[in-house]
Amino acid sequence: MKTLIAALFITLIFTTSSAFAHTDHGKISPKVATQIAAKATQKLTFKDLGFKVGKLDQSWKSLTSEDFKLHSAEANRYIVSANNKSENKTIYFLMTMSGEVLKVNSEAKF
């Protein structure tokens, strides 16, 4: 009987935890999307995270919040632009409405 109860308890814990892992994290605002892109830009100056743009040079660290703009918002994704005036370059972040960065490239084509 104790073994049965323990097995049911363990099954319940694993079933519940996997259900929570797939819950919707909610839609972020365009302002939050630009903040996420700013943090991702900072990370990209330290190392290549596997995106098309590779590792960014140190000039990208000096970007301010005004350099990040919502390029477009579609039904299920945001595209945020980051404009580096000193390099005269712009990169674009494709992200989900929950804030996960999917792709980064130098074109707004995804």
C-alpha cells in the first residue's frame, strides 16, 4: 500500500511539473521587447550566440534605449531594430510575443 501511494505521488509530481513547463508566459509589451533586444545586444558583444550576426564589436555596447525601436508587430511575433549610429548599421531581432529571441540578422527578413 505504501509503495502504491509513493508511486502515485511521484507520478503526480512529474505530471504537474511538466504541465507547468508548457504554460503560456503571457504577451510582453513592445517596450519590454525593446528592453529584451537591448540585453541581447549586450550579450552579443561578449560572444557569438549562434545568430546570423555573430559576435558584435564593442561599439554596440554604447547603444541607448532610443536606438532600439519596434520595427513591426505581427500576430505572434515582434521584430525589434537596433541602430548603431557610429557603425551606420542596424540589426533586427525576431522574437516571440513572450520575449524569446528566435533570430538576429542585419535584414528585417525572417
